[in-house]
Amino acid sequence: MAAHVFRLPDIGEGVVEGEVVQWHVSVGDAVKEDDPIVDVMTDKATVTIPSPVGGVVSSLSGEVGDMIAVGSALVEFDSEDAGPPTEPEPAAVPESEPVAEPETAPEPEAEPSPQPEPAPAAPSGKALASPAIRRRAREAGVDLVRVIGSGPSGRIRHADLDAFIAGDGSVAGTDPAAHSTKRTDITEVKVVGLRRKIAEQMTISKTSIPHFSYFEEADVTELESLRQMLNASRDVAQPKLTYLPFIMLALSRIMPDHPECNARYDDQAGVVMRHGAVHIGIATQTERGLYVPVVKHVEAMDAWQVAGEMQRVTGAARDGTASLDDLTGSTFTITSLGRDGGLGATPIINHPEVAILGVHKAREMPVVRDGQVVVRRIMNLSSSFDHRVVDGANGAALIQHLKRMLEHPALIFM
């Protein structure tokens, strides 16, 4: 066999280096041509780079989180394949700007490939697994050392844990020792890739923008009746309406009265760009982290069109098919906290925008109307504004105007 040095190829116009996000191979692994070997993140995309040859991996350059220059040695193979190394066509996955403080998301796990023999065990008797899998195993009372991993170097995937639990009946609560033993384990999670990008964006947003937050509640009883009526009479081709399309439409109708809130601030140039178009970003949690797909020109849509486009862009963000256009250009962002409930939050502005709206779960509450206690459906709203360019009175005026539209939904369509 001959040594074959594969160098980091040119993976995009203007890209001079990339960050190693995840290795799919280890030293000693046998690979075939076009097998994935490494994920590399640039400022423009995350790229999965395939192997240019078949052979055995003899050395890897760089650990997860390291920056590798284009043209630098990436992987060395012992290979019988002849000829100079080729530059593969990587598959790009677009990124987005995060907006709100996201929860740590597990890495997506692929279905395991059939293997004739168990993968080699991890060194030092420790199982290779992500924090999410370790948490699942702990809750199920499973010792991961007993689980055979099908990933690179015996890494345990979600499917491996599922198969183990299904095979021996181990479930949460069956092992009393799992709930009486002191936990002393510490898992180090390196901040790399999209998580690093999110951290950088949060730091920029929070340290460069003087936030002020404003909270309000809206009575959406009438809006709920309208929503249910429209959903009951919708065509089979029309998407189901949630609250968000109505909120987005309401914002698009009132933004001409609050232009300072539908804007992007270039603080280096000292220029605020107030947009006539209403491009609303929707903070979307995915298995890879937080993305903000954008519904463009909400002001030119009806409720069904808004719902359909929102479904398209958020679905594309979740499955990794969103285009760069789908993920850029927002002038205002909504982060929906409805599923998690909560009474309030202080959402972080999606830099360089100047405002963000947090929407909480609508719930039935006792309220006083005309001297009587009645049950109404109440939704809490949390908002944050860039105090450099949006005065407190202006931010409050936007939310009060939105509240009026949501409480009298006919106004949205007038």
C-alpha cells in the first residue's frame, strides 16, 4: 500500500479555512471511496467531506474545534489506489443567525449500518456517546458499557440504545440502584460548530445591544374562535392555522405605524435601515441547533399563505434543506415559547435587527369583565428592543397596537 495524503479542498468562494466539527472516522478505520470522513464548518456552510480513495486511515490532522487551512493535510490513508488526490464535491448545509437562548440540542443520529461483528469498544472501558444518549441511558438505568455501538470507533447512537432497551427490557424505574446511587460523572462538551456560532452571535447581540424588555398579555378568546372556525372549514390543501400566522399578519399591518421597529441597525456605519417589507424570522429549534428561517413579504400574504410558507421554511430548517435565502434577510423575529409555556422571558435580539417578540402559550384564565369574573383565553407576550434606536414608548406602542389587533381580530383583515 502507498501513503495518500488528502488535503482540505477549496470548499467555497473566499473560504480560506474551516473548523473541524465532527470526525466520522478514526485511525485504523477502513473506508471506501466517497465514505464521509469529516464535517467542516466555514463562515458560509457546514460541509461533509467524503473520502477521495479507499484504504485505511493512518493519521488525522486536527481535533474537533481546530481550524484547518485550505490546502493543509487533513487525512492520510494507506491505499492501493493510484493517482493524485481528488477534491470531492461537498454537500453544503446552510446556517442561520440564532436569536434566542437555545437549549443544547443533540447531534442528529443516523440509522446504524448492519455490521457482521460488534464495533470495537471505547478505550479505558468508557463508552463513546453524546451527552443526550448518556442522559437517556441514566434515566433508563442502562450501563452504556454494556451497549454495542454501531458508530465510528464504537460510538453509541440513539438506535443502539433503543435496540438494547428493547432487547433486555431495561426501562426507567426498573433498577432501584439507578435512583439511589450518587452521580459523580462529568461530561465535557466542546463548544464547536453551530453551537460555537450560536455562542458568538449571542455574545454580539447581548454585549453590543442595550436591550430593554416589555411584557403584556392579550385576550385571544375571539382570535381562538376565528382560528377554530377557519380550520374547520379549510380546504384539504390548506395548512392548519396556529396563532403565529395571525400574529405575523397583524405585525405586517401595523409596522407602517412603527417603522423604527421593523429595521436593521448598522452600528459601524451609524445607519438604521427601516424596511417597508416585513420579513419575519421564526426561531426554530432543530437537532443541529437554533435556526431562524424567514418568511419574506408577509405584508403581501393572507393567513393561509403565511402558514404555508412558515411550514415550508421551518421544515426545511429542521431537515437541513433550507437555502441561504430561506435563512437570511429578516427584519423582525418571533420566538414562539408556546409549547414550553412560561409567563415571561427576555428574548435576545437577532442582531442586527432592533426588536424581537416572544409568544407564550395561550391558556384559560379567570379575568374581570364588566364587574364579573369570567374565563377568557389569555396569551402572554414578551418583547425586547434595541434601546439605542427604539425608545421605550415606541416599543410599548408596538406591543399595545399588536394587543388591540389580536383582541379584535377583524382588524387584521381590514
